[in-house]
Amino acid sequence: MSKSIFYHAGCPVCVSAEQDIVNLIGSSEVDIIHLGEDRSQIEAAEKAGVQSVPALLTPNGNVLHINYGASMADVKG
Amino acid sequence: MSKSIFYHAGCPVCVSAEQDIVNLIGSSEVDIIHLGEDRSQIEAAEKAGVQSVPALLTPNGNVLHINYGASMADVKG
């Protein structure tokens, strides 16, 4: 895995953080996944250690929880 | 302000996040400030909106609180 993955769920906190992360890292270096729209990715996100959104999964497998938009329980509804 | 500032306080969570951020953004794009060692910077960090460490102040003035190491109250002791 060479790209980071930014997980979000469309919340205002998520959108703001997404813009910052894309500006900092570069859009070519990060895949954006909207867990509210792509619910099949929720399980993979949880397995990777994502506990809340927005979160950035780094290429080395660390999860950076950035600010706080919603818990994964909220995302799963 | 063209560089980001990464504020931390030497905690294990901080050090791990620092390595990830430097890897993602590049060490030339981020100044690292250890608030435990450089206490004169605490006030500026709080004014910028830093509520806990580790935190990244972006060039456009947004604060990204990354994971959670310690509150600013803890940092001030």
C-alpha cells in the first residue's frame, strides 16, 4: 500500500479535514472513501483500526484520527 | 505562513503521529514544536486553537487534532 486512505462520512468536520489533508499531502497521494456512500468499505476501515471519522490510514498502516466528526457506530447507523 | 506546525509534548502518541506526519507531508514542510521543552510557545498554540496534542496547525490556520496524547491543561501541568 503506497497511498494513504482518508475515510470520512460527509460531515462538516470531515469535509474541512479532507480539504486540509489533500492540500498537505497532495490529492495524488490519498484515496478518499466516503463510508456513508460506500458502506462496503466499513468493515475494512474498522479492521484497519478506524474508530471515528475523519481518519487517515497511512501507507504504513497507522490510523490518524483527525479531529472528531462521528463514531463508527454513528456511521453504521 | 507557508509551513505547517506540528505541536507535541513528547508523549508516545505524539512521537508516533509526528513520524507519520513527517513521512506524509515531508520534513521541509512542517516545523516541530515540543511544548514541554519550549513552553514559551504554549500561549501561541492555544491562541491558534490547539486544545490537545499532538496537533497540526495547517498553513491556512486550521488545527487538526490528531489522535489524542494529552490536553493542553496536562501540557501546562
